[in-house]
Amino acid sequence: SEEKGNQIRVWCDGCYDMVHFGHANSLRQAKALGDYLIVGIHSDYEITKHKGPPVFTEEERYKMVRGIKWVDEVVEGVPYVTTLETLDKYHCDFCVHGDDITMTADGVDTYHLVKAAGRYREVQRTAGVSTTDLVGRMLLMTRQHFRQGPLEYDVGHEGSSQLGLDSDARSPYTGCSQFLPTTQKIIQFSDGKPPKANDKIVYVAGAFDLFHVGHLDFLEKARAEGDYLIVGLHTDPIVNRYKGSNYPIMNLHERVLSVLACKYVSEVVIGAPYAVSKNLMEHFKVDLVCHGQTPIQPDADGSDPYAKPKQLCKFKLLDSENTMTTEKIVDRIIRHRLEF
Ligand code: CTP
Ligand code: C5P
């Protein structure tokens, strides 16, 4: 922890189970209210006691929040009810939470103490994204949440209406997500910093669907290969071509925000071509292209999407040392839903 001085120190706390860009957006707003942001995260034991077991382990949850670029410090295993002692211990001026009420198992507002002491501030929850909504999309094994072409604006009917469990997270357009992406949000999430003249530029591309600890470990390694990391995100139809089923769970706009919130990422290409071309490499002055240990799916014509960087000796396979995948998350969540 840093010297207090005259800086404003902000406290946030929560479960941060299945971290998504809604969580990131609340941390972004919290950080903007001060100079230094500390995030307290509840242990598995504490969450289980108050609302049932989380899907992600505390180690995974701590790591995900540490990866968010507005977070200066994480405190592990904080109590469910925020106390003045906790704020004082970490020299925080006030506590910030989204504009929804959180209760303990006994129905007590978890922020009643800090509210009474005038050390509570509220930020706006991000509409259209929640764990409940994402789970609904996973259970919904159809493509309705990202229908293209004439069906895109067709009001959803079967399936989604029963499974979109969170009423504020549904849309008349897709029958599932109501998150409305704006350029404003992208600006707020992005650094807007171009690479410096001698920066070594690293490029990676992928789906980065349901941004998870495996992605985070991979991006940390990729960033360590250079000074400036560009992440290319494939469009929803491209991801669906090689992943099948109802993938991606998050649409391109949502994946952009999830990746932009990561502290290792410098820039994002919105809708990157599947194959890494010479043209793309020249355009972004790419020095190195990386991919993790997951299989490299061939392009639509059967060719290797990394043929060009390989030929230019600008390709490197990295080992994230993490075996998490989007598919494993979907499996874990479906099992969790059946059990609890
Ligand atoms: N949050 C937000 N927007 C969302 C979801 C969460 O601003 N769409 C905020 C919450 O208001 C809180 C913080 O993220 O300040 C972390 O709280 P947590 O207990 O993890 O969030 P939940 O409300 O349980 O979020 P979800 O249901 O999406 O998991
Ligand atoms: O599967 P997806 O396209 O989202 O993966 C993006 C990148 O992250 C790929 O290079 C993949 O190999 C890498 N990754 C990884 N470790 C994981 C999951 C993904 O290195 N556990």
C-alpha cells in the first residue's frame, strides 16, 4: 500500500465471480472518483455463507480483478459487510458500489455502516450484462443472441424468453442482451496511447470470448514479449465458423470492452481478419505475432492463418501455463446451475 498523502483512496468490494465488463466499468467509475483504487474480494467461504458457492475459485477471482487496469491493489478475503475499520485499515476515504442493493444472508444491507458514516458513493451499474444474463446465454444453445442479417432485428421468441433470467438484461432486438455499445464507452475503456517510436509491437488475435484467467495469463506473456500489445478480435460470424454451436457467448462489442479493460492490452482491432496478412502487419508495424497452446483452427479455405508471420520469422507460440477455456467455463457453469 502507498503513502496516503493528499491522494483520495477509494475502496470497492464484492464477489467478482465471473468477472465481466460490467464489473470493470464499475471499477473504472470508482477509480475516477479518486486517485488510488483498492478492491476487496470475498473468500469462497464468505460467499458460500451469504449467497451460495461461487462458480470461480477465490484464486481465479483475485487474479481476474488484479488484471483490470483501473485497479491499484487487491485485498483478499474481506468480510461481506463493509466496516469502517476496513476502510481505515487501508486508509480509504470512502467505499463505492453500483446502484443496486446487496444483502447479507440475514437481509442486512452490506453497506449500512459506511452509508451511516457518510463514506459511501454510488456509481451506475452497467445495464445489459450480469452473471445471470451470461449464464442464460450459455444455457441457450442457439445463435439467437447474435443473429446476423435480416433476423438480427427480429424480436426473439422461443428459448430466450424462458432462459433470459434477468429481466433488465434482455433486448427486443436479440432477445437476450440489452447492452448498448457506444463509442463513448470504448473511449472510456481505451488508453488512446499510440506506440512510441521504438516500441516492439506484439499482435495476437482470437475470440477472447467470456474473457477468463487463461486469456489473462496469455496476454501477460504476450505483453512481456514487447512494449505494445495489439489484440485483434474476430467478428461473431468468424468465431461461430470455427467454434460452432452458440459461440461466441459475448458479441464483438462486449468482447472489445472485456479485452480493453485488461491492463496488458494497448490497443484492440475491432473485427480483425482471421488470417494475419502482410498488409495488417505492415499497417500496425507488428514485430511479433503470438498464439497460445490451444489448437490453431485453419482458415475457411483450409490454410494456416499464421502462414505469413511464420514466413517472415515473426511468429512465436507462447505457453500461458493455464488450461482454462471458454468451453470449460460453459461446462462449469452448467454443472453449477444443476447443483445449486
Ligand atoms: N456491477 C456493475 N454492473 C454490472 C454488474 C456489477 O456495476 N452489470 C458492480 C456492482 O454494482 C458492484 C461491483 O460490480 O459494485 C461488484 O459486485 P459483485 O458483488 O461482484 O456484483 P454482482 O452485482 O453480483 O454482479 P453480477 O450479478 O453481474 O455477477
Ligand atoms: O480461444 P481464443 O481465440 O479466445 O484464444 C485467444 C488466445 O489466447 C489464443 O492465442 C490462445 O491460444 C490463447 N490462450 C492461452 N491459454 C488459454 C486460453 C487461451 O494461451 N488457457
